Amino acid sequence: MNNNGSQEAAKHKRAGWARGADIALRSVHLGVAGVLLGGVIFQQPLSVLHYWGWWTVGTGLGLIASEVYHSWRWPYQGRGVMVMLHIACVALVHVWFQYAVQLMWAALIIGAVGSHMPRKYRHWSFLDGQVMD
């Protein structure tokens, strides 16, 4: 990587407190999404799940904001595409509620794979045709 690339990477490196905030936000997201998935599996009334759904959406939006702040390339990298697939599964619950359990499991699996896949796939830019960031 040339000097400009390393300067660019250093400019976008997260501060120590930001990493801690991301971990805390991700932990809350996983917790509330887990409650939501459990509620769907155990067929809880939508009035009960509403609260957990909004917490899941809110923490998810916070995670997206953090990722976009860290890298404007995020939406068209592997990690951004995986999040869009993750969100699509959850959104489809509102269209095909009879498949809510399967769609929520798919969202969970896509989220886990997207978060843990190797860097060369997470940071692959579909626009640039190479690993970016």
C-alpha cells in the first residue's frame, strides 16, 4: 500500500472509545434481536414483540451509522451487502409472516456469517473489484 493509502487508513481508524461503543451497541443488538427471535419462535403476540423490534431496529441503525462513519465504501463492500441481505430477511417477515421463524433464522445466520467472514470478503468492494479499507 502506498503512503496515501496508509494515511487514509489511519485517518479512518476508530478511536478506542468508539470501538468500546461499537462492542456495547453490538452486544445490545444481539440481545434484543435474540429476544425478538425467541418471541417469534414461541409465537408471542405482536404487541409484545413490538418493543423488542424497535430496539433491534434502533441498535441496528446505530451499527450501520458506525460502519458508514468508519468507511463510506461500506455499503458496496461485502460487509454492507451482507447487512442489506440481513435487513431484507427481516423486512420480508412483514410480507410473509407465515415464514417469520425461517426468515428470522436466515437473518441471524446472514448476520453471523457477515460479521465473521474473512477480511478479504468483508472488505471486498463490488465497485472497485478489490479489497478496500
